[in-house]
Amino acid sequence: MAPECGDPWSRSVRTHDLERCRSLPLFANMHAETFRHVTAGAHMQRFPPGTMLLLEGDAVDFLYVLLSGQVELHGTWNDQETVLGILRPVSTFILAAVVLDTDALMSARTLENSEILMIPGDAIRSAMVEDTEFGLAVSRDLAGGFRTMVRAVKNQKLRNAVERLANHLVMLRASDPGVGATVVLRHEKRVLASLLGMTPENLSRAFAALRKQGVTVNGAVVTISNPAALIALAKPDPLIDNHAPFGADIVTPADAEIWSTNSHRAALARSEKRRA
Amino acid sequence: MAPECGDPWSRSVRTHDLERCRSLPLFANMHAETFRHVTAGAHMQRFPPGTMLLLEGDAVDFLYVLLSGQVELHGTWNDQETVLGILRPVSTFILAAVVLDTDALMSARTLENSEILMIPGDAIRSAMVEDTEFGLAVSRDLAGGFRTMVRAVKNQKLRNAVERLANHLVMLRASDPGVGATVVLRHEKRVLASLLGMTPENLSRAFAALRKQGVTVNGAVVTISNPAALIALAKPDPLIDNHAPFGADIVTPADAEIWSTNSHRAALARSEKRRA
DNA sequence: GCCCCGCATTGACAAAGATCAAGTCAGGCT
DNA sequence: AGCCTGACTTGATCTTTGTCAATGCGGGGC
């Protein structure tokens, strides 16, 4: 289902890929044999930016594992589109549709060059039956995904645009292990706007509104001169915002809830280098 | 955690209760022995309307099974409240928190006199390990719940207030086995307003706006004199609205997605036959 | 029966957000 | 280098939604 934009580039699956896959909570405790069986039928593909991996309504034949790059999940209705989530490595996506062997509710599109491991849905479903440990991991992953979406609904219904942006910035700050004066936006602003449920114009104005709280923007670099003021406005809440603390704190591994993402850190470092 | 509002009324668990529980897809294929073990520690309680069963942030010790009455799930932030879902029998709730053994993201409150079976979370979690069939059912239920929440986000972000109301009415019509001229709202209007993500005042105006499409309201009774016009405005979409599209189409049994409700399905099939 | 209280509706107004239209800027291409 | 494209911003305007206030309606309790 890749309509345009050049052929995907298939390549063989390296053991390094499998190791990264294995590092996900979803696969970590799987029996070695089941893991081998599941990945036997998998194949690896590279996609250029802007490739539609999956269209909502399509039957879902694979579980996707994003190993490098960035993928956007979005939904469409009445010629409008809204971004429902953005994935960074290492993450899986559309597990729910695979488990139910049904059609996708979200479309998926690459935002950057991306390497994706595609695991046949059949293999996933039979592994759930054969390997209890994996079955449990699937349940935990889906429970986390459910909670992520509950948070999204609360965020959308209880907060206005400026508050959503403020919390997004607070989240970025919290997830950045480095010092605190600046954060780097991880997506194009128009993508971010859609993710936050507003138009690009309105995102610009929301940034402008946050100048009072000491927020200034320069391209993708946002400097937060008065974190306390920003946080006072944002009122982050653990029951909405899942600030995955890398640095400290335990957070039960099951409660990842970032779809199934685990290791963001690499990408962050990269984007930090180049800045206007 | 039932703060006020009179003592809950505990009573013994009857076999009839267990049978209704068993009818849920979540429990239907469970081994008899596991089911007996799981329900051994369960107890039954009656709650008057307005009782807080669970407060967001609370640790979750039980899986709740609603056997009669009506329960509202809502979220809170910054002194505002929004309804995230409304359950009718027979449904379970907060399975995700039980699976992860963590705190609740949603509060639960009875809207009517309700009978609720409370199953200890430990028993659920150990049953998942011991009974593969049950583990699979849990995964499927959570996958359905995830998809329900994805639909909710799309509904909220892609549609305006009038469109959300129109689709709600179309959904009620589709799920009502009787003839088509009227539907009955299932909740107080202010609850419905919150569920649809608007204020009560705005709900009134949304109803007024639908008069052009032949919608008139009288208390809880809504008459739809021109279904085609209403549907034309609502543009219901199987990827957002989980009711049988008017054409045909089967709903795959796995794709329940109504949290974990089952009882609708029969109604759906019925309404499929008769169509304007 | 009467009184109250809470729900629902309506109108006037205010705030939030979307749309339309320029206009700027940076990066990529020839 | 020069140009072109696409992203971002800003202002003006309109639509949608929320807020505040007043009123009507109806059911439950005394």
C-alpha cells in the first residue's frame, strides 16, 4: 500500500535489528524459540519520507517495528486529517489491529527515511497462543496503549490550545536529560500543530501567547527562560501527561505507555547539533 | 473509596450473576476451573446513583463488572470534568489498570442504581498466566478498548459539536431495533453534552441547529423526520463510529470494541434487517 | 397541594479557534 | 547565483464554542 514515492528498499534482516527489536518490553521476555519463529517470516524495508505505509481501512497483515526514522499515525474524515501520534525508534505500531486481525483505524506515513521491520500478523497471533509470556507482554502493551489514548482524550477535551502546547513543552523538557534552558521540537511545526489538535496558524499564536511565560522560539529551538511560569500555566498532571523520566524514578516497565517506545535518546542528540 | 452517599449494599453472588458475567467475550472461553477460581474471591455490591466507585489516581484493586444500572467514566483536570464513556450492562471496566496493576486514569461514578461484581485484580492477573484462553480474551478486549479510544480521539478532533451530536443520533438509531422515527436519549443531557465534548448550552444549540435536518426534541425523545438529511450531515464512518453501516457488512466478532460490551451485537444484527 | 431545587433552554456577550490572504525566510535545484 | 517551493508567521475577519444571566419546567419532599 505504498501509493507513490519510489519503491521501498528491501534488505535482509541483520542480527543487530533483531537485538533492537528484542529490547522492546513486548519481545524482551519472549522465549528464544518463539522469537526465532516470529522473526523468521519478517522482512526489513527502508522507506523514503512521506511514504504511506498503511491506509486506514486497510487490512493489516503485519506488525510494524520502527527501527530508525520517524513515523506519523493519522486519521482522516471528511477530507480533514489529524495526527494521532508520532513514533520514534524503537516502537511497534498497529498491534491492536494485528491482535484482532482486522482493519487499521489509523494511517501510517513516514516522516523521515525509516527502517521498518515487518512481522507477519499470523506469526504474532500464533506466538500469543504458544508463548504465555509473550501473550502477557501483548496484554501489557495494549493496556499501555489504551491508557495513552485515554490521556490523549483528556488532554484534548480538558485543555485549550495554549495549555496543550505548554504541556508539550514541559514534557519535552522533562524527557531531555540535558540542562534546562532550551528544548528542541521533534517535528515540523505543522505536524506538531495537528498532533496538538490545532491549525499551524494557531500554533504560532499559541507560542506567541507563551512569551509572557518566558518562552521564545527560534526555528525548532525553544528557550524557556522561566520554567516555573510555564509549569504554572501548564499544570502538568501524571494522569494526563506521561512524562517518562529517563533519568530517575522507577516507573514499572509495564507502564511505558508510549505506545511501546523505549529508547529515544539517540535521536535527540542528533537533532540538537544543527540549529539556526 | 466510596466517599459519601450511603453505604453500598453487599449481597451474595448468585449463579445468575455469574452466568451473565460468563456471557461476556472476556470470560466466555475461560476454563471452567479458572472461572470458578476467579469468581471465588469476587463480591457483589449495589450502589445508589451518584456513588463514586473509583477516583482517578487510586490504586485499582478490582476488575468491575457492571450487571445492572449505568456507570459513567470521567476524567478531571484543573477543576473541570469530562465524561469519557458511559457503560451499560453487561460491561467490565478498568481492565487496563488491573492488567498493569497500577492507578486508574478515569474516575467511575454510578448514574443509576447499579449492581456491580468486583473481582480481585490478583485473581485476574494470575488467571491470565494460568489460562491461555483467558489471556487471549484479555488481549482482545484491550485491543478493542484501544480502538474505541482511537475512535474517540478522531471523533473529537475531526468533528465539530453539531457533527458529533448528529453522529450520536445516527448511532442511537442504528442500535435501536425498533422502527425508526424516534430515538430515546440514554443519559441526562448534561451528561451527554460532556460525553460529546461540549457544554449543556451548546448541546441545546446543536439540537436547534439540527432542526434543519428534521430533528426535533421533546425531553429524552428525539424524532428524526428526515433520516437521510441527518445522515448526510453526520457522514458516519466505520473508522470512527462503531455501528453497523447502513449498507450491509458484518461486524467481526472480535471487533466488539464497545469497551467489552456484548449485548449490543444482537441488536445490531436485528437492526440490520430493517432499514429505511 | 405547595415549595424548591436542579435541569434545560434561550439570549447576549466574550473568548477561542479557524480561515483567508499576504508576506518573509530558508533550503534545494538548475 | 538566481529562482522556486514550501514552511512559518502575522493580521484581518468569521465561525464556533464557552460564559453569564434569566427564565421555564418538572419531579420529589414536606
